Amino acid sequence: MRRKVAAEFFGTALLLLSVAGSGVMGESLASGNAAVALLANSLATGAALYVIISLLGPVSGAHLNPVVTLMSWAEGGCDMRQALAYAVAQVS
């Protein structure tokens, strides 16, 4: 269980870092063009999300979002204890 919760924590942290970093990258590459900044941001975030899910999916399911965890619990994909631990790790 510790390994799964740690995977959720680090996966969510990596996703947040990639979103912030791609935003900064997009702004610096765009030179004022909002469309280019948005394109760069979305492509970099999508690529990072793909890598994170590929690496952490087999460990914890790579929910990376408390709402996804809540829906997994509601559909019976995980128990309440696991869902609560995931949500705490994702929010922290």
C-alpha cells in the first residue's frame, strides 16, 4: 500500500511540475503568440502525462486526481481506505 500511495504522490507532483514547466516553456517560445503558447503547453503536458501513466499505471493505476480516485471508489475499483490514502497523497 505504501508503494501505491507514494506512486500517486510522486505522479501527481510530476504532473503538476510538467504543467507549470510547459506553461513557462510555451510562454518563452511563443514570443507573445497565445496560440503557439497553448499548443506547446498542451503537447508537452500530454507527453508528460503519457509517460507518467505508462510508468505508474502498473503500480497504482495512476489516478493522479482525487476525482478519478473518487470515481474508481464509486465503481468498486478500490476500497475506501485506499481511496482516502490516494486522495491525501494527491492533494498533499
